Amino acid sequence: MKKGLLILSLVLLASVLVYGASGCSKQSAQSTGLGAGSAGPGAGSTEQGEQSGMPVPGSDVKDTGVVSGGNDAGTSSAKYTIEITSAGFSPNTLKVKIGDSVTFINKDSAKHWPASDVHPTHTLYPGTNIGTCFSGTEAEKAKMFDSCRALEQGESWSFTFNEKGKWGYHDHRAETLVGTIEVA
Ligand SMILES: [Cu+2]
């Protein structure tokens, strides 16, 4: 009796285990299959999308910050001042970077006219031509290394250098007053 019971219970237990195991494996296989077929990829991809999506906007924001910072660094141009006196330009040699701007200020009682070489046409600096001073548009004139007018005492004129090179200039009113701006 005891043996019979033990064996019976063992058999029952074994069958339960086997059924249970097979049932479990079937269920898991089915759920995996179903999952893979329907909800699985969707949920998985959604989860992945959310998981990878969450950091992406964050990193985008960070990237944007970095980029705008980089832009700031790129666009933050230096500003230089060159004084004009009866002795000429000071400093008369200057090294700047592309995008930097230079303000010429007339500290003299006489008028001065900073302009690209070569006198009298002023065509050394790209896009510059003294003729355009009188016939060109404001946009064209803005690109010219030429004040296009004689600066009064205390008056200033600013120009942004967007062309690489070593640019000689002079005072169109007194062409012996010269200087050089090197744009790197
Ligand atoms: Cu000139």
C-alpha cells in the first residue's frame, strides 16, 4: 500500500510536472510566438522607441545647445578699431579673422577716407570699386572695403572682413597714408 501510494503519487507528480512543464513551455512558446507576431514587436519597438526616444530629444536639446554655443563661438566676431590721425592709421597693420569687423574712426580735424588699394580705383579687395560707391546698392556697398565717403572728425565707419587675404588700404584723401589688414 505504501509503495503503491508512493509510486502513484510519484507518477501523479511526474505527470503533473510533465504536463505543467509542457503546458508552460507551450504557453510560453505560444505567447512568444503571439508576442512576436502581434503585440511583441509593437510593444517592444514602442518601448525601444520610448527608451531610445527619450534620450534622443534630451541629447538633441544638448546638441542644440552645443551647436548654438558653437555658432556663438563661430559668429562671435572680434571688433577692432583703427584710429586715423594726421599721422595716418593706427595701428597700420592688423591681423584679423574672417568675420571680424574693423571700425575706422577719424580723430583728425581733416577728413579721411579709408579705402582698399589700389588708388584710385580701389579694386584690390574683392567686390570693391570706387565707382560702385556712387552707383551701387547699399548691399553692394556693404561688401566693399571702402568708406565711400570722407569721414568727418569724430565720424567712424565699420567694415566686416569676409575675404581672406592681405589687404592693403589707403586714405583716399591722402594716399600716402596707408595700412594693411590681413584676414586669416
Ligand atoms: Cu583712393
